[in-house]
Amino acid sequence: MPTAVAESNSERCFALPAALAERGLALRPETEADIPFLRRLYASTRWDELAQIDWSHAQKLAFTDSQFEYQRRHYRAHYAATEWVVIEDRGVPAGRLYLYRGSKALEVIDIALLPEWRGRGIGTALMQAVCAQARASGKTVRIYVEKFNPALRLYRRLGFREISDENVYWLMEWRTGPDQRAVS
């Protein structure tokens, strides 16, 4: 949970990396109209996990819908000062990035892409941009990652390290400094 009040709004604008903008991607603030997309996105992040459970398609959707609602309420209650951003590809919603700017760290509350946008370097470029912003302001970057999440490889490759075992999650941190890998 963030430990400090967010910085001023003028410092809360996440800039899309130029390489992604050139590919037709854009960022925009999340709105209530995005909820159907966000439900679908959340379900896509849990679908492989649910494949092992003997539930009907409808039961799995009901479960992911309820979990989405719980997560959304939790995020809004505990991370109110977060930048809630939808990632679009030529106007089509492709993912989300939730970024909290604390006094000592940028906290990636959530980053997710629909399956058809995964594996294209989008998440890598976004996380590199978050790290570059952290470096420019002398901050660290933190993110909670489920221990079975395939994105762990990406975070480790970018120089994130596990700093705390939080049951099913790792709290991971990226630090700027001489021993930190370059993130460009």
C-alpha cells in the first residue's frame, strides 16, 4: 500500500514511450465506460489459472466478474491517488496501467494487456518508461507479482528483485544505482 501522498497533478502524467506511439499505441484516462473492457481484461489475466478448475464457462465468468469488482473497489479505496490509464492500439483498448507516485517510489499497482497484445514488447516498453521516470526523479519502482505469473521473467530481466515474500505474491523492486541494470 502506498505510504505517502501523491505528488501534484502536474507530476502525475505518464508519458507513452515514443516507440509505442509510433506503433499506433496511446494512453488515456480510464472512464466508467471502460468497465466492460476492464472486466474482459481482468478475466483474461485469470483464464489460464481457471482452466484447471472444473467449472462451466458461465461459472468462470461469474467468478472473474466478482473478483474484478472486489479488486476495483480495493484499488479505489487504497490507491485513490493512482493514475488509472487505458492502453489503446489505434483507438482499441488493449490494456491498462495503474501507477501510483509516492514520495520515494513509483508503484505499479497493475499492468495488464489482453492476450492478443502480449508478447509484442508493449509491457517491456511501458515498464522501461516507468523505470526511466523513476531514475529521473531518484525513486525506486515497486510492483507486486504473483509467483506463477510469466511476467516475472520480464521484471527480472529489467532488473527487478524480490524484496519480500507476500504469500502468493513477490514484492519486487527496481532501484536506480550503479548495481542496477540499465533500462532504456
